[in-house]
Amino acid sequence: MIIEKEYECCILGAGPAGLGAALELAENGVKDIVIIDKNKIVGGLSRTEVYDGYRFDVGPHRFFSKNSEINDLWRKTLGNDFIPVERLTRIYYKNKYFNYPIKAVDALMKMGIIESTHALLSFFSAQITKKNIEAQTFEDWIIQKFGEKLYTTFFKTYTEKVWGIPCNQIGAELAAQRIKGLDILQVIKSSLQFKTSKNIKTLVEQFDYPRKGAGQMYEAMADRVVEKGADILLDSKVKSFNRTGNTINSVIIEDDNGNEIAIKAKSYFNSIPLTHFYQLLNPAESSSIKNAVDALYYREHITVNFIIDGVDIFPDQWIYVHDSNVKMARLANYNNFSKEMVNGKNKTAVSVEYFVFKTDDLWSLSDNELKELAMDELSYVNLVDKEKVEQGWIIRETESYPTYYLGYQEHYDILKNKLQQYINVHPIGRGGLYKYNNQDHSTLSGILAARNYLQTDGSPYNIWNINIDAEYHEDAVRE
Ligand SMILES: Cc1cc2nc3c(=O)[nH]c(=O)nc-3n(C[C@H](O)[C@H](O)[C@H](O)COP(=O)(O)OP(=O)(O)OC[C@H]3O[C@@H](n4cnc5c(N)ncnc54)[C@H](O)[C@@H]3O)c2cc1C
């Protein structure tokens, strides 16, 4: 027999979006809240896994936002446990390390005279021949801004590793969302260090990070909502959304003991992937919805986490690997985020990231095969001595990156428009909205959806547009 539970608000997913919604509801008097997540710990993609006392995020997670409300929330949640980190991130290309974000002088010097002349000529030619036609693809957008040579050197390989499709099949909005407003003159000025004040730091130079990893933020937020009376059911997977017309009557979940529980609620805040929401609907939607669901897809992500004997292996927080001879896309050194990631030991926590589809051979490699591959690739870039690797753990994460392939919008709009007809569903978060959001915008989507429910002054907010208007976030001055 199915157990039944009733709540006022049911939140699907205990990541930044779900916890943002829960906190806003709980702090505004809603006591009857349940948060459900299939993982054993909170934080979603922003969680921190602990192995043998060592801490690893799901890929490195820095905290940065132009939104002052989110910055206040983060600081209030962790206080002194939220520490500023001096940023160093570089690009590995042809055995050299280039500063990232790109600094003109650094890049031109390291590229050598021939390549840098080529880059400058192609940059100026792109400015002269600039067409008044809006770029449709990621490739066109970058070439229009930076020229062909800088595009092939600093954007193409990494972007294609991340998304798994050629840059001329990725929509321009990906670049516009992430690189909007980037002024090449600003890049040149900053690389020549023309600064107005010595003390002003930007998000390029410094970011914040919880002492014990990104997940510490969400563990603290979860503690706060539980103190206010909310229930959190972990290790519990949503199996179906039962509906009558455009109203969800209950959500069926399966807990860690295999028990099925029907959760009835007045409102549902959903951060589980948009495509899964439709796939789990009972009864299913029409075949046109099913076709749109089938047309959208996410990119999967593998992190190979290693503990290496010794410290000071490389100074960066992370390195983008623009080398097509290796499959890895990025590697991170958690010691350079916070010493507490290795518990103060004389060890280094390094992660190697791969972006994959489930149909790729890489996805079905065993843990040991993945560790071997990652160790070989670390040796190839001359950063880690294989002999010094002591332990390794793998995280395989599905639906990590909603894909903005060329033409996805038509299918996306069908799903978005249909979901807007649902009376008691608030879609939130990266997967739930199918938006390439960072933590700040994911959290904000939860908070604003809660305000829509609470009918707070200023509501209703358009949750679907949250990161569309975001400016390029690298150049913001820190508050
Ligand atoms: C490799 C990588 C690096 C990143 N780096 C950064 C960074 O540096 N800075 C930054 O700000 N952001 C970064 N992000 C983005 C950040 O992780 C996300 O924006 C954020 O975690 C999204 O929060 P969310 O709550 O919307 O979704 P999620 O974090 O995905 O949470 C959704 C939750 O729903 C749960 N769920 C899914 N399906 C079910 C089901 N059927 N039943 C029950 N529960 C379910 C999941 O377990 C998950 O906990 C990165 C993301 C990745 C993948």
C-alpha cells in the first residue's frame, strides 16, 4: 500500500534552486514544506562529496554573482566560512599556459610572432568586415568578436569538448549568455593593467568559496530550512507526477527502502530536468509534447577525483585543456580553493573532468579504466607524476548541461508554453528550466518562484528570463 503524506509546498530537488525556494518559503511563514532528492546529500550539482576525509565538488564551483541579494544570502549563510580566493585559471594550449580570461599581451607573447601576427590580423579584419547580421551560431558570434585565429586557438576545442557538437551547431545565445558585453578594448586595457584604483578587485581576480567546498553552502541552507520546520527526504526518487488536466495531484516517490510514498501538495516547485518532468507525467502529455521532449538533450559529466601525495603541484584553481590529443577538458586543484579540502594534510586533491553523452564509449568505461585514462592524460600534460597518485574516485552525473544546439529553441518553446499552463507547478533551476545557469541564477529562480507563490510585492516574476539579461559576469567589481 502506498503511504500518503500531505504538505503545503513540495520541492523537487535539494540543489541551489530547491533550497533557495525552501528558504524563501520557510522564512516567510510557510512551515509545511517537503524537499525531495534522489541523492544522499543536499547540494545537487553544487554538492561536495567526501571520500576518506577529502572533499571534492562535482567539478570546481566558484561563487560569483552580480546580484547583491544572492551575495548577501551567501555571506549570511556561511559568515566566516565563506572565504575570498585569489583566482588563477589558465588555458593549456600547445604545451603553454595562457592566462584565462585571455590577456592580450600574455596571449600574443606566448603564441609567438607568427601566430600572434596572424591573430592580430584576423582580429582587425573581423572588426573591419563586421556585418550587421546577427550571429546565429556560437562560431560566428566568437569570430565576429575576436577573429578566426583567436576563435580556433582559445574557444573552439574546449567548447566542442564541453558540448560534444561542432561550434557551428551551437546557438549564438550560449556565447551571448556567457560572454555578453565583453569589450576587447577592456581586455587590452586590463591586460596592460590600466586600473583606476589599486584596491579594486574584480570577479576575474577574486571569488568566494566555502571553506569545506561548495556543498557546505547548501548543507547550511538545508539546516536552516529544517530548523524552520521543513522535512527533507533524501535518497528518494521521483517516479511519477500524477495529474488531472493541468493540475498535479500528487508526486510518487520511492524512498531508500523501496517504499512508495504519494506526496500531495498545494504547489510543486520542480528543479528536476524539464524533460524528466514530462517523461514522468501520468497520464502522459500528447505526442507533440513527447516529440519536443525527445528533441532536447543534456550533456553528461564525469569527474575523476584523485588524491596525490605532496602539495604545490600546480598553482591554478583550474586549467582549461585546449588540446585535442587528450579527452579531458579541465583539471582542478582543490588545495587552491581551500586548504580544508584536504583536511590540512600533505596531499593534493585534483579532479579531471570529462564531458560526455551516454552513448559515448567514455560513459561506459569502468572506474578503473577512467582512472587509468585520467592518470595518463595528467602525465601527458606533465602536471602529475602517476606514481604519486594514491587514491581515486569517480562521479558520473547525468543531465549536467542543457544543450543549446542550433534549433533547440523551437522544441524548448513548446515545453515551456505547455508548462506555463500547469496551475500548481513552479519550474525552477538549471535542469528544471533547461537553462545554462550558475548557482546564483539557479538559487534566484527558486527564491523568485517562492515569491510568486507568496504573491510578494513585485511578483509575478518571469522565472524563464532570469539569466537572459545577465551581463558578462567576469568583469564585475566585487562588492
Ligand atoms: C561541472 C560543473 C561545474 C560548475 N561550475 C560552477 C561554478 O564554478 N560556479 C557556479 O556558480 N555554478 C557552477 N555550475 C553550475 C551549478 O552546479 C548549477 O547552476 C546548480 O547546481 C544548479 O542548481 P539547481 O538546483 O538548479 O540544480 P541541481 O544542482 O542539478 O539540483 C537538482 C536536484 O534534483 C535532484 N533530482 C533530479 N532528478 C530527480 C528525481 N527523479 N527525483 C528526486 N530528485 C531528483 C538531483 O539529485 C539534484 O540534487 C557548474 C556545474 C557543473 C556541472
